[in-house]
Amino acid sequence: MPAKKKSGVLDKKALMKYYKNMVLSRLLDQKMLTLLKQGKGFFHIGASGHEAIQTAAAASMKPGHDYAYPYYRDLAFMLQYGATPLEIMLLFHSRADDPSSGGRQMANHYGHRPLHIVSQSSPTGTQFLQAVGCAMASRKLGTDEVVYVSSGEGTTAQGDFHEAVNWAAREKLPVIFVIQNNKYAISVPVEEELAGGSIYKIGAGYEGLIRFKVDGTDLAASMDVMQQAVKAARSGKGAVLVEAETVRLLPHSSSDSDKKYRTPEELEADKKKDPIGRVEKELIAAGWATREELDAMKAEWKKEVDDASDEAESHPHPDPDSLYTHLFSEKEDTLEYEKNTPSGDKIVLVDAINHALKEEMARNDKMYIFGQDVAGGKGGVFTATQGITAQFGKERCFNGPLAESSIVGVGLGLATRGLKPVVEIQFGDYIWTAMMQIRNEMATMRWRSNGNWSAPLVIRVPVGGYIHGGLCHSQNIEGFFAHLPGIKIAYPSNAADAKGLLKAAIRGDDPVIFMEHKGLYRQSYAATPEPDADYLLPFGKARVVREGDDITVVTWGALVQKSLEAARELEKEGIRVEVIDIRTINPLDMETIRASVRKTSKVLVAQEDTRYHGFAAEISAQIAEQVFEHLDAPVKRIGGSDTPIPFSAVLEEVALPQTSWLLRELRELAAY
């Protein structure tokens, strides 16, 4: 046989190597489905039919150098990129030694730190924006890594996909979007998903986007296209979109039955396009292997898969006591808190934020600030970032698109590369389009990857009312986000606390939502002497703002001032009220609250947010559980009216808590 004879762009050695990878992927699919029938697994998503494009993509990149965001059907990609059958089976069997998640995620949810495969979770589409952020990090760091990110064609209906392509194309970032079009999003056919049935066509609208369309069941053609794509991205020519037409030879997942929505004729037609069958025909036609030799190889590789599964089953399950590990950073805390008492000139809260950002930007050249309107002369709608672009340049303080999911998702991608993004969501009222990125990605990254990956992003977000902002510029959101394990939340009530907490958030190693009450930005009563550049405050440490021994008020944000006003008024009546500012929502300092309640025996929890299901209810419940025997009265709480915030000043006063409300409740407690 001629040594130099090739099949397309592949010689015999290459074709045999990639053939083995494709067959291993198929055999692993079959093994996992068999194990499911035996009750030895819970879930499976197959790569069968997608092996050629996935193998070609991984073979064209540099594992452990480049970065990858594979989706749940990318089994052949994982194997070609360097994951072993044993590692795949450790994930399937949810074992402690699983490099993807240590048994914390479903099968086929991939991650691999040494290979630079970033931990992936279940939501379709969230990976795209993170991949853009990862590619942006390559640009910021001046390195040449390219980033692979993939999905099926159904996911391209998600807004995050288009936001990601828009950002990547506009800035010519080294990211390759590989869309594996198998014509079905679970049961929804492509013509019901995409205009024109092709994301390649839609991609023409993104100026600067390099596009390819390829038969993803043709290994040689896929190799050719992926090599071109990687070369273009690595050379700085821009972002690349590859639409690979594939076939799905299995149902969407082990929970699906494709016979409910596909005809036998259609299923049979797809089998004729099987990429493994195509490679086998090429090998036989070229004289490089006989059918008997191929069958013998498959039998050998099947044993390799069976042995990997058996070995994986012998590995230990996760330790039940490990459930809480990696929820937050486990690095030893070396921050020096409250180093100096604030003694500078008096400063308002928004300026304290501005100074904290500038000081930390000067201290850490890997810190980046972005969001809508934050750059240039504007400096944000509240001027919190004013002057930062001028001082540090537009490469480090820049505007993001009007797309909250983009801002958070790209920030997460940057953070996984060791950079420190501090992003701004212009109003808390508009953070909801980023909820998927926050809840399912930012909050879980460290935990779901078993500590292999982290995304210590800081999100600054103005919140709160009392500004005549109406229902969409007045929301308090802490109750929603307090429900998300894995995120720290700050909510300062004065300038010194704002500066100290923000600097601690930036220097820390956990994701943080930093809430800034816009109604306090320029209030004189929230102004304080400015702390110096080394002043840090710990999360989870409340402050006793005013001491008393008759009643405790537990509060935060704008209600701190109103609680102090009520306490001063009640002092005239001989009622001594202790006011506690919790300062952070998560972690919550229950120790300080318990100590105060033991002293006063009566407590009111006050929040600005709507009363029903607010964070005050959580604090009240913990008080009732932990110090019930010290209470001389029921735990009381106040909150805003259970309505949206009205624009009318008259109605706003009725909707949001007032000092008079606190006085009424405190007098009732005093008389109880």
C-alpha cells in the first residue's frame, strides 16, 4: 500500500487514530445505555452521529493550552481532547474521583481543569457568553489561546447565543462557535426553530464573523474546516461560526423516545449517514483495513470500555460530609480587616464606591470594569465609575452592550481565567435577563466543578426606592438572591461600609453581588469620614449602630437611617432601642443578632422590600428557632407594601416603609 496515500486530508495513521476515537465514543454511548437498563445509572445523552465533527474539532486544537466549553453531547470531543474512557465512566457513575464534578453533576456535563475544559452545567446557551469572556481574557493577557464552544442548533434560538456572537464578531475575539445541527431540538424540528433552517445563513448578518458550513458526518471535510477555523481565530482574524450538519442516531437523551416524533423512514435514512460507517468504507476502499480487522479492533476497544466502566464502579462514592465543600472559597483568609478607623474627609456613598474602584484598579492590573455606560466621560448613570477610563484606559474600563446576560456571562469567562472583573448592572430592576448566568453558572461554578474552577465575579448593582423611580427603578432584590447558595451579598448603608465591603469583595475569591442603595448615594446621613486604601470590612459581621436594652431592630440599607430616627424619638419616651445593621445578606451575622435579642428580649426586623417572602422573614425564622426562649414578645417585621412601587410621590410613601411605621410597631412591642 502506498505510504503517502491519503483519504481527503487524512493519511492512514491519522484516519485510524480518529476512527478509534469515534468508535470509543460510540461504544461508551452503548455501554452507558446498557448500564441504565441494569439500574447502574440515572441519565445519558449520546454523541452517536456527531463523532466526526467533534473529533475534528478537538484534533485541531491544543489541549491544555486552548480552552473548551463543550456541550453535553460532546463525548467524542472530550475523548479526542484527552479525557480517558475511565474519566468518562467516573462521571457517569458519579464517583468522587470524577474530574468533571466529583459526582456532583449529571452524566455528560463535562469539565477538566488540566485540559482547560471549563465546567459546564445544564442550561442551553449559557456557555456561549462565558466562552466570549474566556477569549477576551486571551486578548487581555496577550496570549494566543483559542476557545471552542459548541451546542446543537436548537440552542441558537437562545438570546445568549446571539449576544455572544455579536460581542465576539464586533471585537474579533478568538472564539469558535461550533453548532452541531442534527435537525432536532429534542423533538422540535429545525424548521420550527430557525428562520431558513440554518444558523449559517443567520450568521451572515454579523459583520466580521467568519463562517463555515460543513457536512459534520464527513471526517475529512470536518478536519479541513476546523483547521481553517482554528487558524483564523488564532491569527486574530476574528470569531468563527461553524455549522456542522450531523445526524442524531439516538433519542435526545435516555429520557426521550424519538419514535414519538420521527418516522421509521427518517430514522433509517440517518443511519445511512453514520460518520463511523463512512470512515469504515474509506478504510476498506483504501485497502487500509478489512471488515474482519475492523471488527476485531472494535472488540478490543469494547473491552477497553468495559474495563473502564468496571474500574470506575470500584472507585468510592463522594463522602456525604463533602456536600458543603467548595460552596465558597476554601483558601485561607489572609485579608486584614478594619485595619484603620475611617478618619479622612467626609465622603458620600457614591464617591466612596468610586474611590474604592480606583484604588483597587491601581492595586491590581488584572482588574477590569465594564457594563452599560460605565466608561468614558459618563461614568455610569450615577457617576460611580466616573474618571476610571481616563485614569486606567479604555482597555480596562469599557462599555458593554445593553445586555445584562452578556455583561455577567462575559465577566464569568474572564474570571475563570484568573482576571478580576467588576461589572455593573445599571439598575437592579433589569438584572433578571442575567438570572440564568447568575443562578446556574456564577453561583455553582466552584461547587459543581468540585473546586476545580471558580468565577469570583463582582456584580455591582444599584437597588432600592425612595427616589420616585416607579416600579422599574425602585426594586429591592436581595430576597431573591439570598436564596442562591454560593453567592455572597453585600448591602451597605453608609459610605465607610460601602468602601470597606467593596474592597473586600474585589480582593476576595468568591462571587459577590454588591448592592448599592441609589437613594443613599448622596445622602448626608449616609456620608462618613473616608477610610484609607487599606480599609477592609469582613462579610458576615454586623454592626451595632445604636445600643439599647429594650428592643432590637435588625435592618439594612435605607431602613438603617429610618430605624435610627425611630429610636431617637422613642428614647424621649424612655424606650431604648438597639439598632443592628447586618451589612451583608450572605453570610448573615446571626451571632450579633442573637446576642442582642438575649439582651432585649424583643425584636423587630425591618426591610424595604415587599413584606411577603422577604429576607426579613428568614431572619425572623432564625431568631424564632435559635433564641425563642429569650423572647418576651412575638418577632415582628415590617416591609414595603406587597405591590409594585408606584411613580406618584403620594403612592410611593404608602408603598415604602416610613419612620412612622417603625414607631407604631416598636410602641406595640414595648407595650407587649
